[in-house]
Amino acid sequence: MKKRPTWATVVGIMGIIFASFGIFAGAQELLVPSIMKIQKKVFSTLEREITKAEKASSSENKPSLHPPVSNFFSMFEDIYNFPRWFSAYSISSGVARIIIHALYLFASIFLLQMKPSSIRLFYGVVGSSIVLTVIRSIIAITALSFIGMTMMMGGIIGLVIDVVLLAVVLTGNKEAFQQEESPVTV
């Protein structure tokens, strides 16, 4: 049994941790359209109720205890102003993210188990993760929304982690992952 290199242990453990975060982030991204609808409904109801209370207060000639809320709620309109395609994109991106990070998790586990195919699998999965992150960042910029930009920032952190782990695997000694040739018996 060959000894596992230190870099493989570190990358394997870090890969498991970051892949798990990626799976959870993908699940969260799947829920973004539903969460946004609920939040928009809550803020619309809140705005109507406060406006109604302000009108009642002004008709009774009572001074308002708070500033007008129209500016406050217009800020939320800007935050929730997404292109029509963003919901479908968010769901498909979430599914892709879950699939890629589930494979990332398996590649990291296989790396710890020193399976010969783990190196190629790791290259493919990390490459896919990098490509998805770049695509998600481009789309977030085109969406021009506050939420899209915050999603892009999280993606950039993941991109840096992917590049660092990939660099470690590329430069690591992979002799321990070579399959031992079994003697040929005649």
C-alpha cells in the first residue's frame, strides 16, 4: 500500500468541505425565485399597510411619527428588479451547481482513497466548477441586480479556491496514484 501524499490529504479534505458548501449553495440558489416572490409580497403588503396608516394619520391632522416610506420601498423595488429570465436561470444554475459539487465531493473522497481515476476526475470537476462560476459571474453582471452581484462575489471566492486546489493537484507528485501493474501469468 502506497503512502498518501500530504497534498492529496489536504486537497481531499478541503475539497470535501468546499464541495459541501457548493451543494448547499446550489440548493439555496434553487430556492431564490421562491424566496424573492415571498419577500416581494411581504414588502408590498407592508408598504400598503404603512401607506394606509399614513393616510389615516394625515386625515386626522396628526403629525407623522416616521418619514415617508416611499423612498425606503423604492430601494427594495430596485433590489428585486430582475430580468424575466432570472428565475429559470437561477433554478438551472442551482441544479448544475449541485451536480458539479456532488461530483466534486466524490472526486475529493476518491483522492483520499487514492483511486487512480481520482486525479482525472478532480481535474474535470474543478474545471467544470470554474467554467460554471465564470458563466454565473457573466450572467450576474448582465442581470444588473443587487442580489446578482452578491451571488457573483460568492462565486469569485469559490473560483479562487478552485484555482488554488487545482494548482496544488497539478504540481503535486502523483506517483502514489499510479496503478501497480500486476505480474502477467502464463
